[in-house]
Amino acid sequence: MSLIKQKTDQAVDILKELNIDMWLTYVRKTSEIHDPALYFLLEDPWLTWQSALIISRGGQKIAICGRYDAQNLEMSGIYDRVITYDESIKEPLLNVLNDLKPKQIAINYSLDNIAADGITHGMWIRLNKILEGTEYNERLISSENLLAALRGRKTHAEVERIKKAVEISEEGHRRVTETAKLGESEEDIEKMLLEFTENKGLIVSYPPLVHVGPTTNIGHGKASSDIKIKRGDLISVDYGVFYEGYASDLQRMNYILQDEEEIPPAEVRRAFEICFKAISAGAEKLKPGVLGWEVDYVARKVITDAGYEEFMHALGHQIGRNVHDGGCLLGPKWEKYGDSVMYQVEENQCFTLELHVYVPNHGYMSIEEDVIVTKNGCEFLSDRQMELTLIKL
């Protein structure tokens, strides 16, 4: 069974669970504007004219599209009915609605979940014009809960792809350790990882983030050609890949030993120990039924209780079809995160656990692991970094 067939069948089950009659994805020219929901609705997400992809709680899967887009949809075997039009989608869409008579119609908009916010403002206006004068424009609701569940609840096939992406990401991180040399710049490391990824026939899930030493710029900025490896530096690398459409996202830590140094200074060792302890606290808390913010809280508290400055981002995000996969977020109750941190964690969701502290004169200590939520807790998908990697140059 194809992955798309599995996910559309899963969507039917979620509609039943949430007591939603219909999920309607309304798109056009998807080569320009790609609704994130299309990952789970089409094998090849290319539609030209206005199209409606409909899944009902009763199990019906219906596609309404322009005449010349029909063949691909029919060949996919996903949709029970493929309805075409030439001049206007309005009549066939209203016919389907009148046939199914949904009381709630989930549409892809959301204030907090970018993965459920695929309908453009223009298409929203068009849809409401189509529904004008009917009862249906009063029945539109957000698909955010549906899509949070659909994206979050990974099938076995999805998990296997993520595991493979993690495995390749770990291989790239080992290359960083094996090839590091004095005078090598952040940009050099970035180029090496991009070449490694290209040689694998893959693409990165996010441009590699490379942070060397105490003067680096922490965040999402491009690697510097001026910041170069020297003894006593911490090297933090954030790197992941897409494997068959599914992402990994890992950070690993290296330390460049100074002359005559066999182990790092006490402050470096302590920073790793505290970060490791915080990740462990988050992992222990992460289980079905807890709220996203509760997981973030226990890990964040380890950092602040140890006297370090609070990290200004969420502890963890979901991974899947994207490196930031929407839905439940393991973050603090900050305004920018909205309700995403109030979702309950569910079994088979895949998350990152990531945080950092700053070590003066050495750089940033930053660890990121990938995990999957199990029935009673969570398991590491990555080969967890248990100790700081030491490099003698």
C-alpha cells in the first residue's frame, strides 16, 4: 500500500475521531503555492487550475480538478471519484457538498500551525464566494487539529524513512569530527557537509548551521568564512537531511583540545553535563498525554537552575515531512508559539530535543537529538551523544 493511501486512510479515521464530516483542501497552481497538506494527498503534488481534494468521515475520497489534471489523479488510485470541469469548479463542488451534506468542513487555515495554514487569502475569498448563499460557508472550521494528528502520528513507513535520514545525518556529523583541522572555517565545514549530502544524492533538511568558538553567531545565520578553528574551541554543528521526503535534525558537539590538555576545562565539562541532564529530563517527561509546554519546562529548569542563561527557543519541534513539522511544540508559553504548546503529546510523534548554553572563551554547547514517542515514554532515534567528542590536533 502506498504511503499516500495509508495517510488518506488515516485521515478518515481522524475525521471520525474528531467528529468532523469533511476535510476540503482547495488549491491552484501548486507549483507556485504548495499547501503543506498536499504531501499527504497526492503522489505528485502538481495541480494547475483550482482543485478541491475532499475526504469525508464516511470514507469517500473525491478530487475535483480541471480536465487536464485528471489523468494523474486517476492513475494514483487514491481517489474514488475524479470529477473534472472546464469553465468553473463551482457547480461540481456544490454538487458534492449537496450530496454529502457536511455539517463541518475542515479547511487548511490556522493561527499557530504553519503546516495547517495552506489556503491562501485569495483562495479563501474565492471559496467563500462559491459558498455564498448556502449554509456551507457557516460550516467552515480550521483543519489544524486534523492535520496535527495526521502529520504527527507517524506510520511505520514514515518512521523508517526518518530513521534512515537520522543515520545519514549521523554519518555527516562523523565526517565533521574526522576532517576537522586548525584554521578550517565555519564555511569550510558547511561546504563539506553540502558536498557529502550531494554525493549521497540527497538534500539537506535545513542549511547546515556551524558554530565555532566564542565569537560565533548563534542562530540560523550562514557559516562564516572568517571564524576558524583554533585550540580550545567548541564546535557545534546542526545538520540534517531529507530521505525519501522525511527529515532528520541533529546537533553534535566537538571540543578541540589545547596543547598538553587531555580533558576539557571544568567549565566545558560542566556545560556538557548540564545540557545532557536537561535533554534527559525532557526525554523522561515526554510521553503521551503531557502538554508540550510541560516537557519544555522541565528541561529549561535544569538549565536555569544551573545558573545558565535561558535559551530563547523551544526545546523541541516535530520532524517528518518537514524539519519543523507543525502541530504540538515542546516550547514555553510565549505569545509567539500560541496554542501549539498546549497540544497533548501523542504516541508515534517524532520530536527533536535541543538546547544550548554559552561557555565563555570556548563557545556554545548545543545538543540536539531525534526521538519518537512510544506508548509509555520516548525512544531515541539517534545514537545519543553521551559524551563530548574530543579532537586532538
